[in-house]
Amino acid sequence: MRRITGERRRRPTPIVSRHTFFGGRRRAIRRNEDKRRHFFVDHYNLQLFITLLALFILSVLDASLTLELVRSNIAAEANPVMALYLEHGSITFLLEKFLFTSVAVLIFCVFNHFLITKISLILVTVLYFGVVFYEVSMMNSLFPQFFSFIH
């Protein structure tokens, strides 16, 4: 289809504009042929934000509970990579955990329109919830008076 009017974009899109914070008009892929290709849309909904925030919070809880359980000799770090960082100290462990989680959240955010990403994000969030729940139940044996609300 040929345009009747002149070029819409006489000047480049600014780096910061109202579209940076609120998105543009287009929220989805319109053409069928484009739906079959890998496409990136820079619109992020509230559900994605809440899920990524939950994933990040669960990761922080996991890190802090892991540190407490390891210090109390109740558990050991199961992930060999994170166990290596834990040997270098708590700060190194926390920084690496933060770095790995931040990179994962960024990847989930950028690739959020892919089906495999949506499934992976749900699975990882459920898995983290299970790990944190397990760690809290282990903490219950360490501090039963503090976790009396679980019974």
C-alpha cells in the first residue's frame, strides 16, 4: 500500500518522551505474517511488572534465608555456583545473587511476548515460591517462637 501523505517521521524519535513511560498506541502485533516472526514490543503491562517484582522479592528472601540457614548449620547451599560465591563471603554471595536475578529479570522483560518466556517465568516464580516456603519451614525448626503463625 502506498502512502498518500508525506513521511511521518521527519525527525527521529526522542530518547525520552511520553511514550517512554506510557508506551505508544500499538500494544500488539497486527499483521499475521509478523506474528510468525520474532517480534519485540516495548509495552509492559502491570501483570508482568508484578510477576517480575515477585520473582525479585522471592530471590532476595531466598538469599537471606539461605544465609541464615547456612550460618546456623541447618542447611548447605545446593547450587554449586552460589556455594562457591558463599565461600567468598556473604557480601559476594548477595551481590552475585542480585546480579544473576537482575539479568534474569531483564531477559524475562525483554522477551516477555514469547510463549517459552511466559511459561518459564511462571515456572521459575512457582519454583522460587516453593524454595522460599521450604526454607521458611526449615527456619521454623530454628526459631519456633518466631514462626508460630505457621502452625
